[in-house]
Amino acid sequence: MTDRQIMTGDEIRRAIVRISHEIVEKQAGTQGLALVGIQRRGVPLARRVADAIEEHEGVQLPVGALDITFYRDDLSLVAQQPIVKGTDLPFDLNGATVVLVDDVLYTGRTIRCAMDALIDFGRPRAIRLAVLIDRGHRELPIRADHVGKNVPTSREEIVMVHVEEIDGSDEVTIGRQLRADEPSAAGNE
Amino acid sequence: MSGGIDASAAAAHLKGAAPSQDVVWHHRHLLDVDVLTWPEIELIMRTTDEMKGILARPIRKVPALNGRRVTTLFYEASTRTRVSFETAARNLSADVVSISTATSSVTKGESLVDTIRTLEALGAEILVMRHAVSGAPYLAAEVFGGHVLNGGDGWHAHPTQALLDLYTMRQHLPHGDLHGRKVAIVGDILHSRVARSNIWSLTAAGADLWLCGPATLLRGMDRWATAWATGAVPGHGRFHVTSDIDAAVSDADVVMALRIQRERMQGGLLPSLREYAARFGLNAARMALAKPEAIVMHPGPMNEGVEIAPDVAIGDRAVITEQVANGVAVRMALLYLLAGSHDASHIHETGHAPEAAR
């Protein structure tokens, strides 16, 4: 693999701080806000955004985790079922402004699944989307409200977000995909 | 409980000792639990946890199997298993076709193989099947192009019941660990596919398994236990066989009563139901011998007053309705895992098909 680093740990931290300000600015405060990370790497990112908001606003926002495995439309296409990692939404979604947080926005299909899943839990007042990386190639009419970094890519490339909580370090790399069905491509859409 | 694997059970049973988080499901059919490795059983348990989460939601439905076609084909009477499978399939948004043989061409003499080919031509992808002949689902798996899920075949196997029993036991035991826990199964072991499937899963879990019943209803079990104990056949663990109910129930963590299958009681296997109830019926006095926190299970349907006293069946130690509720979640997990496994269609697995089907 000839992975190239496109974001350092510091750059990730600054992007998250900026996104946290943008989220509060767009909402004109923190009233009614909730953050929901998409499993797996969206979850630690959502916690970090919440921590950043707490730092500059002094308000602790509810943070949830969403597993979209059962909402995917490609069960028969994946070589094996993705391991289910659990959904945990410890607050009432009804009337809340939910900010979905994910690591990479690619085709948009994960986000569509996430919206389907969220709506099964209640009726949020609004759903917004924050992603660390937007790599283009959308297949659905979906866009992010808050983007850490826009990265033009080709479909053959693979963007990997590493987070301390799961991978032991913070960085974003880009490399060539070896095989279309390579396991590391999971969560990259 | 990845660490809680019985060493004796593990040796032969664990085909790969990979960390349980990385288990890949490759079974195309589920005909019995004997072909499952312990990590695969744990994968089913974890997936069931997630399905329980779905059942706790305001909307108990996810689109995971949207548009997939599940057909239930029951050659034997059933309410809970059939409704449980159909509810499970609907909760995953599958389309369900339900065939009861009393109103089908089976009554015109259509063979099992023809019926299955017809169902496949009609679009069935996952076939849930119950049959009075042991091994019938193995025959079905040979001719059917999709997935076969055994909903009970003769005296042989009832894998989803064994898995929901295991799930229910784990919910009630500290850390979900059955290792060394005493599980007594009391009743008509001879005719019980529930007991046979439970032998595989409970010994794999490391439980201290006791099978108890009148000698006439334990035939063959001694030989099975001895064959495993002496290593005469590849063993997966140990279990005890006894007609002494007090010994079986004493200090038990789990006591499971099996239904006395009146329809199979020709030929003088039992002197009378009343004598059975007196000698082997699960009543409050016998349950007093078990551990104070022991749970009472029954796969249903119950003959109250025969194998289980009414006060025990509805007592606060009974988890019989939990078993039913867990059954839906376990079946959702299995439908989900099987539906995603079509890439493994080359994998041969018929386990230990009983001769009756051949």
C-alpha cells in the first residue's frame, strides 16, 4: 500500500473544533441539539464534537451511536455480513435537531440508511450531517452541512480515517484499493 | 464469554480459534447446531442481542431482508415455532409465504422433493421447514437452491429452539457464562429433538448437562454419553444420564421440563401419565432441591399437571414466556445471517444426516 497522509492529528483536531462552532452557529445556540455518530468511527468523532462544544459553550449535548447494518440495501452484495456494533440512542429524538456524524462521505448510501434508521426511532425536527472527509462520487442527492476537508478522489482510491479510540492514532490517509472486495474498504462510503 | 470455552469441548469443536469478533458466517443452511463452532454460536448470540434491541423499539421493523422471500413449510402442527419464524421474517421486512400441508398439494400425494422444487420455482429463497421424519430438511437442502432452516425434524433436531434456550440461559446467568453450570433436562428425552439439539449447544457451552427421565424414554442416550466420554466418537463434551430426578435437579442452575408427547406414547413406554407426573413431574418440592435462583424452562406446548405443575409453570422462576420472546429474536438473527451467506454456496454441509432421510 502506498498510503499518503492527507490529514494529521492536529488538522483533524482543528477541523473538529471548526465543525463544532459551525454546528452551534447554524442552530443559533445549543437548544435541541443532539449528536449521533454512525458506527464505527463516527461515534468517537461525535463524542469529540460534543466535547468541543462543551468546551466553548459550556453545554453537554447528548451523544448517541447508530448502527446502520440492518438498513443497508446491499446485504446480498457484501461478501459477509458486517458485524453489528450496536445502536444506543439514550435520548428522545422527537423534536430534536440531530447532527449525524460520520468519518467519510462517499456514495451517500450510508447516510440514507442512517436517516431511515433514525426515523424509526422518532421524528427529529431536522437531521443535519457532519463528516470529517467528503470524497465526492455521490450516488444519491445527499450533501453534508459541515465538512472537515473536501478530498477529490478517484473511485479506485480508498480513504482511511484513523482515530485514536479505535486505531491508536489520529490521521487520514489515502491509498490505492487493492481489490474491490478488500475488507478495509468497509465503512468507506 | 470468549474465554469460557470448555477445553474438552473446544478441541474438536472449534475449527478456528479466531477471536470471536472476527467470525465469518459461511453456513448456507441451518439444519442442526452440531455443525456450529463455538465462535459461530457466539456470533448468533451477539446478533440476537441486536435483534432484541430492534424488538424494544417503537417500530419493531428494519429493512434488512427487504424483498427477500421466506417460505414456511410445516408438515407438522405448530403454532409458536411457525408464528415465531413468520414474525421474525416480517420484522426484517421479508415477504412471507406460509404453506400448511393440510391445504396443499401434499394431500394429493406430491413428494417432498417435488414440493420443494415447486416452491423454488415460485420464488422461495429461504425455506423454513418442519417435518415429522428425521432428516427431511437434509434432503430438502440437497434439492433446494436457497437456504433451508430446520424448524424441527422428527426426533432429530430443533436448532432454533436450542439456540433460544441457550440465549435465555445466558441472560439469567452471571456474565452469560454456562461453564460448569448445572442444566437438567427432564422428561421424554427419547422423542425430543429439543433435547438432542440442546445436547450439542449446551455441552459446547461447557454446561454440566443432566438428562433425566424414565428409562424407557432415555434409550440410546447412555450409549451417546459413553461414546463421548470414552472418545469412541469425536466428542464435544460430557453429559449425565439418569432416572433419578432428585439427583438431576439437586443444585441445578437451570431445570428444563420437556413435553410428554402423548401422540408418541403408544407401546407401553409409560405406565400412565399420572405415574409419570408423580415420579418425574416438576413440582415445587422438586424445585426446592435446585439452587434458589434456578430458572425453569419449557419449550412448549405444556401439559400442565403432567411434566410441570401449574404453580411452577407460572412461578417467578419460570422463564417460559421469555423463551418465546427470545425465539423471535434468535430467528431474526438466523434469517439475517443465512440471507447474507449466499456467497458460500459451495460449502458442503450436511452435518450428521440421520439415515432415515436417505
